[in-house]
Amino acid sequence: MPENEESANQRILVIDDNRAIHEDFQRILAPCAPSADALAASEAALFGDSTRSVSQPRFEVEFACQGAEGADRVGTARSLNQPYALAFVDMRMPPGWDGIETTAKIWELDPAVQIVICTAYSDHSWEDISARLGRSDQLVILKKPFDNIEVLQLASALSEKWRRAAAVQERLRELKALVDEQAPDLEAAFARRSGTGTRQ
């Protein structure tokens, strides 16, 4: 199994008050497996086996209709050690939180989640959004109406970014544990070398 599949996180949360948008994301990110397999079989029958076919990642997509509901899902997922890699968050979700407040709450619960704010309006400038959220390295703005390939590219790239960041954090934890384990021996060796160790 390739390294990037071993610790892949394909879990995505879509937070949008429009259920038709949920259906769009479902169709783009998690197409029905039987129909996809049937299409592949039909293509093979018509054109022969294709070595050029590329398997599309299938994401595990969940949905929320309001920001508070989405934040609750993020908190629960993290507590169950099943975190989301990415959330697509609508900017306008009356009467509840907007996309900026929802993002801030999500990051309070799980700072590692990558965020895509989806908007058809110019309610906030990029400067305003960055100032309110305090960071931009985990944030992308996606203008509506979006193209299917944009959604797929963002899902693939940002879930991979999440995986790499998680791998770095895991490696740092391993190194810290190793240092903590060896610290007493290192301190004793340093004490002996400096002449401050216990003399027999």
C-alpha cells in the first residue's frame, strides 16, 4: 500500500443550509460505487481495458445544515479519534453562524481541520477574513458556482496536506518520547563528564 494511503484521512464535512448543495458534494466527492463500477465495466466492454484510467479517490462525506451543528460534529469526531481532514463551509447560513464564525469555532475544537469557505458574495474581503480568523495557511475561498474539478482538486490536495501535517506531528511525538526516555541517561552522562556526578 502506498505511504499516502496508509494514514490517509478521506473524511470531509460539508456545512451548508442548502440540501441541494449537499447532493452536489455527494455526487462529486462520493459517487455511488455500483454505478461507477458499472460505468467502468461498460467502458472496458466498448473500448477495451484502458491503462490510462485513473481511480478517483472516494471520500467519506458527512453533512450539517448550520454552523453550530457542524462544529458539534467536528468536536464529536475528534473525541472519537475520527477527525475530519477538511470542511467545506458556506459563508451565509441564516439564521445561524456565518462561515467565518463557524470556521473559528471549528478551529477551537480541532485546529488541524483544513477549511474551504464557499461563497457567492463579496461580504468580506480576504484581509477581513484573515484578520478575523488570524491565519490563512489552512483556509481557501471557493467562489460559487464552483466547478466539479475545483472541488475534487481541493479535496484531494487539502486532505493530503492534512495527512502530511499529521505525519509530522506524529514524528515529533515519537522524537519527544525518545528524548524523554533517554533524558535521565544523558543527564547522568553529562554530570559525570562535568565532574558533578556522585563520586564513589
